[in-house]
Amino acid sequence: MWRKQLEDGAQAWGKLLSQPAAAPAPADPMAFWRPMVEQWVQASARAFSQTPMSPDVMSQWKQFLDQSIDAWSRALSQAMNTDSFAQMLGKYLDQWLVTTAPMKKAAEQGVDQALQTLNLASRSQLTAVAKQIVELEDRVERIEEAVNAVLRAVKQERA
């Protein structure tokens, strides 16, 4: 009974996702998951109200969880292979980046301010120092090559 309810819900959700979108996808990321979750909740409520409880509740619960995981796995694998899922995920990530950008900037400024107060180097300062060290190493190598070239030239003149 559990399996049938979950499979029916997964099929209904899959049909919903396979339909062409008449209007642009809503900005609410939960709209994508809502049909499956609602179906699952309704099926669970019906199953609990109709199924007599036995003394072995834990085995029933484990069986329910196993069937739920199996149904969710199939439904999600079908849903994630659709263009609508990719578009929804892309829009969600874009919204997430737009929303979190000001918070990230404020946090970075707060960390920089705290590091400056504690007289510690920030990431950008350490990166600048590392870049200068690399440049110095390159200069030293060029100087060593020039000195070696001069020494070889001197040795050739003596010989």
C-alpha cells in the first residue's frame, strides 16, 4: 500500500514536470518540490489511518522508510533529468547569489576591520606579499642566470 501511494505520487509529480511550462517558472524554489511533498503527506496520512498498527511497529516503520527512499530516489532522478529542473536550479542559484552578495561583502568588510584592529594581515595583504615573493624569486633567478653567463664568458676568455 505504501509503495503504491508513493509510486502514484512520483508519477503524478513526473507528469507535472514533463508538461511544457505555459508561464515562466515561479521564483519560489519550493514550488518545484511542493507537489511531491503534498502527495507524500496525503499518502502517509491515509496509510496511517487505514493500516492497523501491529506490535512490530519498528519493522513497519523501516519498511515505510525503505519504500519512501526508493520512491523519492526514482522521482528525483526523473525530475533532475529535466530541463525545467535545470532552469529552476539556475534561477534559484542566481537569486541566491544576488541575495547573499551584500551579506558576503559586509562580512568580508567586518573581517578585514577585525583583522586590522588586531593588527593581523588580511587575505588580500597576504596574497600581495606572496605575489611579491614570487616576483623576487623570479628576479633572483634572472640575476643568477646573468651572473652564471658572465662567469662562463670570463672562463672562456681565460681559456
